[in-house]
Amino acid sequence: MQSVIDYLFGSAASMPHGVCLLWQTDLLALHAISDVLSFVSYASIPMALLVFVRRRPELEHRWAITLFAAFILFCGLSHLMAAFTVWFPFYGLQGLVKAATAAISVLTAFAIWPLVPKLLLIPSPAALQKVNAELGSVNSNLKTEIAEHRETLRELNEMRRELELRVEERTRALGVANRELERMNVDLSTFVHVASHDLKEPLRGIRHYAEIIADDHGEQLPQSAKDDLSSIARLADRMVGLINSLREYTRAGEAEALIEDVDINDVLHAAMDNLRSLLSETGTTVEVVGTLPRARCVRAHVLTVLQNLISNAAHHSKGRAAKVTVEAHITVDGVTLKVADNGPGIPENIRDDVFKLFRRAANEQGEDSSNKEGLAGMGLAIVKRIVERNNGSVKLGSSPDGGAQFDLLMRPA
């Protein structure tokens, strides 16, 4: 133990470094003060580095800075030991401090070289200033764009508010218009009902008196007068038919507006039963394509559509036996009806006109048959009105037999 102390702190045989300086005061002060100031400076630098590393925990390679701080600190201890050995022969301790300094120095030297390429990647202040300037420009542009976007958003909000006001005004206007339209429809239906009742009575009187004249004075009247009386009766009947068709048209798509589970086959049989006399007189037959399904729809609407299309085909059979084929199936949109006949068909140039009031297809000679006695020309107009009331569509084309084919889609409201 005593040998270790002697090794570290010197033996009696060892002399302090001041002996070599002949204890000259100026030399002693020069060496001692320089070494002490160097130690103080060396000790201050690691402290500053450690404070910096502690306050910047996000820095990479903090261990390298800590190792560099230890290297500087041990270099300072070497200067401190040099100051001590001027008066005290602590050469063993000074050697150990130098050995530790050497070890830290070698370790730091080996560690610093691999870090040089990484440290070179750190941008220079000029590069950082350039990047900062670019970022400032980008930031300025972003601020400008943000301001423009805010202005655009403000304008869009104003437009949205204005649009909402317009929509509210239009909604109110449409509400008023719908109420007015409903009132007008009610007034129209009432008018047609009253007018049909009031007009039918004089027509019945005209037909009645024409029949009385024909019965009472038939033998005294010439044939031309008899023909005129017959024409009066037919025209009165035609006028009654027109009045009934108008009344039916105003009510089309409104009566029994109850959606229920309906067997289309039963509806077809009901339509044929209603038209039994007409089908028998014209020799018209009705065939079903496939199986008619059940569907959720308004029974009265489907009945009216089938009845009008079948009667229309029978009336236009032109003296030959008409054949009507009916097909129905269910889609996701509603009920699809296809009704085709083997009649003369409808030319493409007048297919849009046949759905108008009092318009019928031209006959084979090309003249307008809308004035033909006995038919009102309202059937297809009623069909179109019903389908449109059910948000559907009507497509008129040619059947495989050369006649007309109607494809109708009825969507229950």
C-alpha cells in the first residue's frame, strides 16, 4: 500500500519540477499560472457542452459530444497536474492522468472520423438561409393562396345562402302553384262533371225527338229526311261519347288511387268482360304471352289502360278479326305492360299525335280520321295520362304482326 502511495505522490528521492527551474519566481509563475488557466478553460468548455447537450435532447450523436467533452476535461487535468508537479513530485499521478488522457484522446480520434461524412451533410449557414428564404417564399405563397381560398369560400357561402333563399322562394312559389293547380283541377273536374250532366240532357232530347219524328212520320218522310234524322241521332250519340271521354280523361289516374296486391290476370279478365260486346261484334281475340304476375299497383289504373288499348285495337281492326296479345311482368321500377295487335299499325310520323286529345291515326287513304263518327279519339290520351300520373313512360312501336305495340311502365307512387 505504501509503495502505491509513493508511486502516485512521489518518494523522498523524487524532486519537484521547480528544482529544474532553479525556483526562479518568474519561471515558476509563468508555468503554474499558464497551466492553471488552461485547466480552468478546459474545464469550462466540457461544462458548456454538457449543458448544451442536456438542453437539446433532439440532437443526434450526443454521445460524440459527451466523449469530446471528456477528452477536453482530461486535457485540462493534464495541465493541472503539470502545475502541481512544479512544487510536488506527483509524477506517478501525473502519468496516470496522462495515460487516461491518451486513452480518451485515442477513443475520440477513432470516433470522430466516421462522423465527419455525416457532419458534412449538415447544411451550411448560407444554405440554411437560402432554404429559409425559399420556405419564406413558399409560406408567403401559401398565405396568399389561403387568403384567396378564404375569399372563394366566403363567395361560395354567399352564393349558397343566395341559392338557399332562391330555393325557398321557388319552393314557396311552387307550393302556391301546386295549390292553385290542385284548385284548378278540382274546378275542372267539377266543371266537366256539371257540364257533362247539363249537356247530356239536351242531347238526349235531340235524339229522343229525332226518334219520335222518325217513328211518327216515317212513312210520310222521304229517304233523305230519314237519313238526316239517323245522322242527327248518330251525332248526338257521338257527342255523348265525347262528353263521357272528357269526363273520363279528367279523372284518369286519380280514381281508386290505392296501391294493393293485384293479380294482373284477373284485371285482364275484368277488362275483357267489360268489352265483351265489342270483342264479340269485331271478332277480336285476346291472347296472353307467358304468365301474368301479381303486382303492387292501382287496380283501376291497370284496368283502364288494358281496356282502352284492347278497345282501341278492336275499333281499328278494319273489318277483319283482330288479335291482341298482352304481356306483363314485374321489374324493380314497377309494372311493365306490353300490348300488341295485328292491325294496320301507326305510321311513325304521327305516333306522337295519337296521344293527343281527339286525335287518331289516319286511315288507309291517308285522311285524318279524327272526325269519324262513333269514336272520340281519347283512348290513347287517357292511357298516356294514367301512365304519366304513375311516373311511368309510354313507348309506341310496331308489333311482330305488323300492327301497333305499346310498351308501358307504371311506377306506383
